[in-house]
Amino acid sequence: MKKYCLLAVSLFAVVVVMASPLPAQTATASTAVPSRTSIPRTADGKPDFTGVWAGPGFTHRVGPNDTDTPRVTNFDPKNFPSFKPGGETFFFQKENGDIFHDDPTAKCLPDGFPREVLAPYATQIIQHPGVVIFLYEYMHFFRVVPTDGRPHPKDVELTFMGDSVGHWEGDTLVIDTIGLRQWQLDASTNPALRYHSDALHVIERIQYTDPMTATNQITIDDPTVFTRPWSQDFGMKLHPTWKLYEQVCEENNRCEAGKCTDSDAQKSSK
């Protein structure tokens, strides 16, 4: 069972989070959480990433009962190379009061890729020879990534999650994604929103660092914005007791577009 909770409290996805172990479980993480001493492999000999993971949007400090603490994670501007002429103005966009520009997720629109990878929600990976499937708890997005080395189709339609194909380089899973519509790169608003173009090309390199931990190196190549590609490494922690929960943005959305109403508990306390 997964033990964390998220409470959205503001217009721009500011999140209050806390670890919340279930009272029925009192054993410590070292005695209650299944662990393993070797990296599992699939029938074709590749590292097996199957399981539920806490991605970059968590601290990865595993607590009692397999808890982890969510956090809002963004790309580090220290990794940004120089901008192309006009690229900086395109990339850093000031809020203009239009919620569909300033924070589309406040109206339950997708956060898109690669921002989805950075979200403080769990990710389930299901792996079989020739395919890796990513199930994201936030808004229940998914990616089905063929790993047989096939190229992208010639007529890729621009979408929120793009078109992903993969291959293996030794024990490293390499995922190549294109076809991403112009959207916010991450959740940062300081000093401005960050927008990528529809020419964005993303490469992920996922590999184990120990039997319970992996890294995902994300390379951003946006020729409209930057003079060259750049990369950032993120961590992933396997949580053997977690499962994905249903997350419906539209349900009980008391703060849509920043217009908040009282919860049932708040109403009854008045």
C-alpha cells in the first residue's frame, strides 16, 4: 500500500504533502518492506523495471512502512545552455491572467511530457520483452514504449505525451520521444513559466544503480529555444508495497482555477 497524500492548495499547483503510514502497520521499513539483493531480469535478459516507483517528484528518503515524501520537482536552470535568438523570450513566458496559459492543470488539462515524469505521484512500470508500459497515477496518463528499435512513424501527430520509441544499450533503457505539442516544460513559475516548442526532442536513459534504485537521465533538445541539447539526472525509488490509486482531477475539485469553496468538513464546522 502506498502511504502519502497530496492536497492541492493553490492556483499554481503548490502542494502540501506529508507521509502518512497506516496505523495497522507498525513495523519499521527495514523489517516490513520487501527488499532484494539483485537486479531482476526479464526472459530476454534485460533489467526488469516492473514495479511501482517514486520518481523525481519524491525525496526518496524511505520511511517506516515504505513511506516517501512528495515534492514539486523542476529542471535546474544551472543546466540550461545559451539560448538561440528569441529563444529566451519564447521559453520564459510571463503569466498573463489566462488560466489556460498560466496553469492549464488548474482546469484539469494535462501537464504533458516531460512534466508528467516530474510530478509528485507514483509511476507503475510494466515490462515485457519488446515493450515497456508506463502508468502514471496523475490523471492516469500512460506511455506504451516499444523497445524493439523501431523508428518513429513519419506522420507523428503532436500530442501532450508525444510519440515514444525505445531500445536497449546494454543494461540501459533508452527512450526517444518526439511529437510534443508546445506546452509547459515543468511546474516552475520563477522567474516565469517555462514553455517548450513543438520541436522538442527528449531522450531518457534509465538504468539501475542498485536493486531498489534507478536513475533517469533526461536530455532536452529544443532547437527553437536552446543552442544545444542539455541533460539532468533524476532518481527513482522502487516501493514494493505501493499501488496506484484512482486520481480524478474533476472530482471534488474545490479550487478550480483558484476559485476555492469550502469542503464538507469546513461547512459542517461553521
